[in-house]
Amino acid sequence: MTNRKIIGLILLIASPLSLLCWFLTPGSSADQADIMAMIMAAGQDPDGMKIWGLLAMVCTIFYVTAFTRWAKHLESESLGALASVGRLHMKVGLAVAIGQVVFMGVSAKAASEGATQMASAAEYWGASIGFGSAGLGIMFLGTAVISIVALLQKVGNPIILGGLAVVSLVGVYGCAFDYSGDIMMVPYMGSVLFFMALGATLLRD
């Protein structure tokens, strides 16, 4: 199997698995606008919060690595410098976003110890939101830049690349202004669908 097809397979499998694992974290069952409700839900199953959060992040690492690897060939064409910046943003954003999983796990552990630790749990959860919004915002920005460069270079399906750029830009906005809002479902679901579509095209080539 060629590198191109391996990248396609990873995009096709890892991106939806990442989203699925996030949905399986205990905190996702609560109202995303109610921070205390999410903390209490996570505190009821701290091990599940850690395990599913870790699995989600591992899958994210796989598909981000695959996408940035695919984007590497863009650097040899026009606007290659922008593609390089986009790849760097995705890698840096991913590294920052790992902090979200770490602090969510710590928060869930504190919440599981009872009411006396809820203040600490809330502080840790707040830190997780900070890392998540910053990391994912940077990641979405990198994804948008890469997609736009590929679109301008006429590399890949324009509908897929254009759609990925749009939902990623929505993600940048959401991370900056409404990280806990329903608007984030657009970049979460949309990026997964477009990564899967890109993966399918790479497998078919």
C-alpha cells in the first residue's frame, strides 16, 4: 500500500473515531453550556473520562499527522510557505490541546472526591477549556490555511477542500468566542466528514 493510501486510510478511520471517543466521555452527556453539570458528570466516572479522552486524543494525533503529511507536498508549489505555516499551526495546536485532556482528567478525579474538592475541580476544568479553545483554535486555523492553499493550487477535490476551509474557519471563530456553544458542532462534525471524504479520495486514487 502506498503512503498516499495509508494517509487516506488514517483520515478515513481516525477522524470519526476521535469524535466518537469524545462523545463517549462522561462529561459529554451533560449540557455543554453548564460547566458544573459537565464536571459532576465527569466526576461520576473519572476513569472513563481519562480513558476516552486519551483515546480521542490519540486518534486526533493520528489524523492530524496524516493530514499534515499529505499537506507536505504543497510546500514545493506556489504559496508553499503558507502551507508550511499551516502545518506548523496544526502541530502546535495539537500539542496545546493535549492539555485539555490532562486537566479534564484531573478535574474529574477531584470531582469524584466529593463536594470539598468541587472548587478545585472547577478550576481544573476552566484550565482545560483554556487549553482546548486555544489548541483547537490554532489547529483549525492551520487546517483552514492548508485547505485554502491546496484549493488555490488546485490539488484535490475543490468541494472537499472548500468545505474543510469553511468549517475550520467557523471553528476558529467558535474557539475564540463561543467554545462551549452549539456552533462548535459545525467544525467538529464538518471537519470529520471532510477529512473522511479526503481520505476516501486518496484511497480511490
